[in-house]
Amino acid sequence: MAVHGYLSRILPALLDARRVRDNPGLSWEEVSRLSDGIRRLSAGFTGSRDLPGEKYFAKADLLDAYLLYYFPITYAKVAQVLAELTVTSPAPRALDLGSGPGPAALALGHRLGAHSTIVAADRDVPCLGALRGIWKHAGVGQLHTFAWEAPAALPKTATQFDLIVAANLLNELFIGRRQRMDELFAWLRSVASRLSQSGSLVLLEPALRETGRDLLDLRDRAVTAGWFVHAPCFWQGPCPALEKDRDWCHASKVWQPPEWVRVLGEEAGISPSKIGFSYVVLGRHRPAPAPTGVARVVSDPLVESGKKKLWVCGDMGRRLATRLDKLASGKNADLDRAERGDVVVIEGARPLPEELRLDGDSDLRLMRRVEPEDLPLPKTEILVRRD
Ligand SMILES: C[S@@+](CC[C@H](N)C(=O)[O-])C[C@H]1O[C@@H](n2cnc3c(N)ncnc32)[C@H](O)[C@@H]1O
């Protein structure tokens, strides 16, 4: 489903959630105040990491900064992941856990359509109010919200979901506990019991090494417990990125952020033109069979003199697909345009211990890419007033 233009409708909603009427845009004074908040959030989430576990949304300046900057970014991340998933239920149900002001809930509604029911839960009650305000302008489907604090059990009625999303939540849970990963996984199992038979759990975390590796650890525990990985992996064995301490796996995508997001990011000293995150989609049902040789591109292209390389991870494990420039051919030409996150099919490459060596007869075909059209690009934008 095309999601073009939704962000254009979100901004008035975001302004409304901040009780700013008539969409007058952002004054430069506001840009400056918001960018202070963005810097604080950015440092607290990705630098000092002193915000996870704290009730930062109780501070109006930080909630404002989140709404105007991180909300559209998380929306774009979740929309990108959802673009690859298939949900067949005629009246889909989805749960957004740790929703905050609800970028994932909104993306779910847009993806699942008018017959969907989206339930959002968070311990921060004002955030849920902000989400209900946003929904009035930009929501699709029915929204329900409830206050809830993990690890408390979810209400009995919160069940039979086709999708459960936890975006940027896991790294905030069980902080400082000695058996943190055990507790987190036990909690995830209880959450997953609220899925329908064919439902999937969508876990999305920041693109940091530590949080990314924790996510992969949970992925491996789930696989050991008999679950299946539906995305981004085609490999159902232990994650090869956990073999070396310095590795992890993350997605990133160049996108064209709304103008106000670009301006706010620039003022805060952050470039929002590339969105990065780690994610995994898990389910109890076996995914539909993929073609032999299918793989996800898990690195940016690595260009050496006379050679091109790409890390890919697929039914053959994690390998470096390598091709000498002089062996470039029509059959392997997609190596030159493949990007991180793309799904490719590789056939006829020579398998070496860590490598898949392509020659002129080897096939490397791009099978699927989430194109910019699948991401929410605003049509018209808000006005940042430089007065
Ligand atoms: C970084 S925000 C992410 C919000 C939203 N999911 C997103 O990705 O934009 C983390 C959210 O988790 C919520 N949260 C943190 N600990 C929680 C807990 N124990 N129970 C419920 N919500 C929690 C916070 O209130 C906050 O809204």
C-alpha cells in the first residue's frame, strides 16, 4: 500500500497534539528549543544512554522534540519493515507495545487499512493522549489505547493479534537486572502468547551495537525455542553476526525526510537523511519457502580496486559476495546496484569458507527492495519560519 503523503497529514496532527492551532509552522525560536530537546534525546538514547528506563516523556520539551523529530523517523522505519510483511486477515488486529505517542501504531493503521484494529499500550499516559489526537487527523482503522507498565501481564482482552510491534522498547526493559536477557526472553514469550496462530512479533531497536546484539540474542533464543525468523533473515540457524564480538546486523535506508525534520536535525547537529535500525520479525509458523540462493544484503557495498564486495546473509549463511570488475556481466550486474536491506538471489557462485565468488556466469539478481515510494514521503511541507 502506498503511504505517500501521510506525513503531510501527520504534521498538523503533531502540532495539534502540542495544542498549536491553525498550523502556523514552526518559528525559529521553536526550532531552536526543539533542537535542544532533540540533542538531549539523541545523547540520552545513543550516547550516554541515560534516558532508557527514565520517564523522559514527562518533560514537555522532550515529548515535543520526540513528536516533531523522532516520530516521523520511527514511522518511516516501521513502515519500511511492514512494507515487506503479508497480513491476510480481512480485519487485522495489531498491538503497539511501548507505543509512546504512536508512530508504529500509525504506520500499522496505514499498512493494515480501514478494517484494522490497532491497540497501543504504554506506561506514559500523556503520550497515549497525544496519539489519540494524532489519530483524529491521520489514523486509519480503529484505535484503542491503554495504560500498562511492563512486565505486568497484558489484559485478557489483549489477544489474537496478527502483529505485535515493540519499537525501541526492549532496550528500556529489565535494565540493570543480572539475568536481564533471560527475563526479557521470558517476557517476550508471554507477549507472543497474545499472537494469533499465524501472527508475527516485530521487534525494532536502535542501530547500536549493544542493543542490536541483544536483539540478535533474543532472535537466537526464539529460534532455539522453535520459532521462525520471518525477516530480515532467511537463515534459520544461529545468527552468524554474533560469532565475533564486534559484529551486529542493522538496516539502513537513505530517505528524504520532511523538510521540517531535516531543518530540526541540522539545527541539532544530526543528519536525518539515513535511517538506521535493527529489527527482527518472529513467528511460530514456518515462513513461505524462498527460492534457493536467496539472501539479504547486510552491508553497504565495499569497493576495492578492481573488485566489488557485499556481505549477504541467506540460506547459505553469512558470506562475502565478491566479483572482480573484469568479470562483470549482465548476469551479475545487480551487484552494482544492490544496497543494504535488498533481497537478492545468487546462483552459480563458488562457495568458499566465508565467500561467495562470482564469475561472469554467476547470477546475482535483485529480488526485492523497499523503494522510496514505499516510504512515507511528504508532498508539501511545513514551513519553518525564519523570523
Ligand atoms: C524510545 S520510546 C519509543 C516509543 C515508540 N515505540 C517509538 O519507537 O517511537 C520508549 C517507550 O517505551 C515506554 N516504556 C518504557 N518502559 C516501559 C515499561 N516498563 N512499560 C511500558 N512502557 C514502557 C516509554 O514510556 C516510551 O514511550
